[in-house]
Amino acid sequence: MQQLGDKTVIRMTYDNVVATNLFDDVFVVTDSDIIYNEIVSNNGKAIMSIKNHETGSDRIAEAIENIDCDIILNVQGDEPFVNYKALSDILSSFDGEIGKTVDVATLKESIIKDEDINNSNFVKVVTDYNDFALYFSRSPIPFSREINFSPKYFRHIGIYAFRKDALLRFSKLSMRQNETAEKLEQL
């Protein structure tokens, strides 16, 4: 609910997603009366979750269970600068032959500042040659063992895309060790 210019962060995030015109519908799914009222009072669409949830993705799964849809995009409410290119890129993960095998997609970007590599608020991701995620962590990954070698570090961006059935399956899973330890739902 922090102000960013003349809007709250959540409202700017919502408005920027709507402005891309990439989606049939856009909703904020929340368990907060304050956030719900912020969106609805500004002509947006919001859904209040009924149950308590461990993650935002679990909350979204509850909201979309009876909605006819194929792909669900979860844009974290603290991504106010989300734009057309990023959302278009993540949606393209479901295109083509490889896209038929994708159930979940997310985004990454290079970490530029050295201090961000050790910042636990910047979630790091390591991917394989095909850009499939291998692991996410709040710690620096990969570990740089060699002094004369500087690996590339990537930050996870708080946007997820799910096939509906994958999201519904995900929401029924219990938290495992790594997710509990890192507090990262993508694990």
C-alpha cells in the first residue's frame, strides 16, 4: 500500500498488467480488505480469498478453481514496473513444441550490482542450457569457488505463469524442506 507517485504500488502493478492488453481478464486476489478496497474503489477487479494460504499462488489457485481459463499469470503485487515485454515473454514460454511441455514458467534477469548477489531479498536462480530452472535461493548461487572466475548471477522476477491444472496440483502439495527453509514457493 506504499505510494509510488500518485498510486499505490499494488494499484500501479494492477494497472500496468491491464494496460498490456495481453489478458482476457485481470484480478487481484488477496486476503486483505485494504488491498481489495484499493483495487475495487479504483474500478479494478479483485477477489477476496476465503481460506488462509501459505503462498500467493495457493490463493490464486483457490480463486481460479471454477474459472474457465488455460494460462494463469501470477504477478506479485510488488512488481509495479511490470511491462508488456516481460509478460509477453513469459507467455511465449507456452508456444511451440517445447511450450507444450511447459506447465510453469517464470522470469529472470542478470544481477548487475555485486551487493545484490549477497542480498537475501534478491532471489537467485540457476538455469540449465535450455533456461529451465535448476534451483532458486536467497543465497548466492552458483557458488564462486575459483578466484579468477566470475559466474553470471541471475535474479528471479516475481512473475509466474501456470497452466491451470499445474497450479491446482501445486496448491495441493505440502511444503517440503527447501521451500520451508528458503521461504520460496517456486521450490
